[in-house]
Amino acid sequence: MRQFIHLIFICWGLSYCFSAKNPELDTEWELFKSTYGRNYTAKEESFRRQIWERNLKFINDHNQLYEEGNLTYYLEMNEFGDMTDEEFMGMLNTRMAPRIRRDTAANTFSNSSDLPISVDWRKQGYVTPVRNQRRCGSCWAFSATGVLEGQLFRKTGKLVKLSPQNLIDCARFQGCRGGSVVAAFNYIKKNKGIVSEECYPYVAKKNKQCSYRSECAALTIKKHVVLPFGNEKVLMKTVANVGPVAVSVHAPKSFSYYRGGKGPTNWGAWWGEKGYMRIAKDKNNHCGIATHAVYAIL
């Protein structure tokens, strides 16, 4: 089986629990607080310390299995270490788009034998630098703009950062509590455009008013294509022929602390492999990688 790298933009969801205080970890806890600028009240610190210790144990247990050769990826403590599952899920996309008619146009692409062994759209100029959504469940907006940035570069040769904040504030029923890429594309089509990041900066929260300015519009969309349910071959062909594709995946707890190896998206350059992760291909639709894949046509 030939290997192929999918360059994709991902949203996910996790689950979590916490444990008791261990005085032997005092120094490491103080380092965590210093590293991430944490200042708690006395009552909150006890609560956050328990959460952090449980997460640290999870990371260490996982990495022990990695060292023993039983897992293919490893984890590392990061700024999410003092967050409960509910808090972390609040940053993520917990709402999936409803089932809709799927376009099968991707099946007309070239045969797999005609495809390159691998493709990295970052090296070809299709991808803007990694950004951090911070504590806002806006991955759906970053996923949508990531796909559109690639398609704009493909069409014009210009790489422009588009505005997730435009979608957060203006797309109906969307915001920091989740949304869908399809709904974002529908908004852009109806609104006849999305603006640049420069024109509408990201603030990691939903503003009370939509501040869209038509004179700043960077592109509009003719239509979007939703790929066949669970079909990794079609996803592979689409990525090879079109460019970056947006997907929604089910994610285990380890996603939040992923650091390297072949893991089970776009979070800031400190996370994972400079903001990216590897995900298994041709493993029975691993984590639902091909369950809900979509791209746009400009």
C-alpha cells in the first residue's frame, strides 16, 4: 500500500477526569504555573492542581507505552494541562453538520496509480502559518478558512490569511461554542464574500456585532463539495488534485497533549510537530478521517 500524506484541517472532541494532590510534584507544578502564567485563587489552585496531576499521569503512562514500543506517538504536557474535559471540549467543535447530499465529482479524478507518492501543500505555498484558536471553540472557522486559503492560492497564486473572526461573528448559529465548515461555506456564498484576517482580526471570542465590510472581501464561493462518507480513496484523490480539505474527526484524550509520531491540527506552533500531527491512513477510516470531508470551489 502506497503512503500518502493528507494535509487537512481538523476539529475534534475529548473526554476527561481528575485525581488527588501529590506533594512530590510541587516543583513541577510551580514550573507549569510559571511557564503558562497561571495565577489562581487558593481555592481554585487546589482544584486545578488535581486536574493537572491526573493529566500528567495520563501523559506519563502513555509515554511509557510509547517507550516500550506499544504506541506509535508520544505526548507532552502543555497549556491544556489544568483544564477539565468540559472546558477543553468548550474550545472544540462538538456540533457536526447535518447529513446532506454528497457530491461524487471527486470520483472522476485520476486513478490512484497516477497520483504522487506524497504531497505536502505547505511546501507549495497553499498554507498560511499555524495559528492558535485559544480558548474559543472556533476550529470550524479555522478549518473553513484554511481550505479557502489553499483554493485562493491555487486560483491566483496569492496566499492571504482569511478571517475566522468574520465567520465567528457573522455566520448564523456559529461562534466560540462550535459550528460547521458547511455552514461557514453557506454563509460565505450567501454573503458573497469573506474578508482577510488583516481587515477583521481574530480576538478569540464572539463579538456582539458583525463587522463585515464588503470592500475588504477577499473571495467568494461558487459551491462546496462534500465527499462520499468514509471513502479514504476519494479523500486521497481529492487532496492530491484539489489541495487541503476540511475534515471532522473523533479524537481521544491524547490529542490534546500530542507531541510527535503517528498520532490517532492547527493549534499553534508549540503543539505537536510545529502545530501539525500525523494521522494513520488506510486504517479503516481511522478516527473518522473521511467521515465528513469537504472543500470549496471558488
